[in-house]
Amino acid sequence: MRLRSAALWDEASIHPADSDFPRAHISWRQTAGFNLHCFENNLSSGQFLVSRLEFSAPSVEINLGGQALERWPRELFVSEDLATEALDHFLDHGELKPSLFWISTGQFPREIIWEGREEREAWERANRE
């Protein structure tokens, strides 16, 4: 419920109180679903939970902390039930649930709308209407 009422760019970051790992980031997009990004240890580049391993064209806008605006495939956004199943396992065991579909960070199609301050400001000027 907290994620559903959070700002569009907000996410929950979950990790042990005395350690940085295992770590999970989860966010909510009203039009797409939950996005879950897990890191099992400090060597992990991160794995995203996906609904399937075949991807549609990037269509869901993601603001990466004001550093970039991208579009990602819908398959990176999952139902509440699937996100809960994956997160419960991750919190209980500190590892990805192997029966679910996961994709490494950067291994999915994405479209960069803008990157960096200059491009963001130019995009904002062009899209003020």
C-alpha cells in the first residue's frame, strides 16, 4: 500500500539493518505494476524480476533519479502477487527464487529519452505544452 501511494519516482529499498546485502528495490507504476530489482551480494550487478523472458518494445517511462528518462518493456513490471512471491522468498532466503524469471541489469531493451542535465532541460523545453 505504501508503494502505491508514493511519488512516481519513489521506491522502497530493503536490506538488513547491519548490512547492505542482500538488497531489494521495489517500485510501483500505476499503469504497469511492480518493478523488483534484487542484489544478492556486493558482487551482484542486480537482477530484475520479469513476467517472461521475451520482451515487447519499451513503453513504460522510468525516471532514473533525475539522471535519465528511459522507456522499459512492460515485462519488467509484474503483478502484486508475483512481486510478493519473489520478495517473500528473497527476504526469507537472501536469494532469487529460481523458479521465477530474472534478467540482469542492462540485459533488456530500453529507449533513452534523455540523459543528463542538458538533454533533460532541452526535452522539458520541447515538451512544455
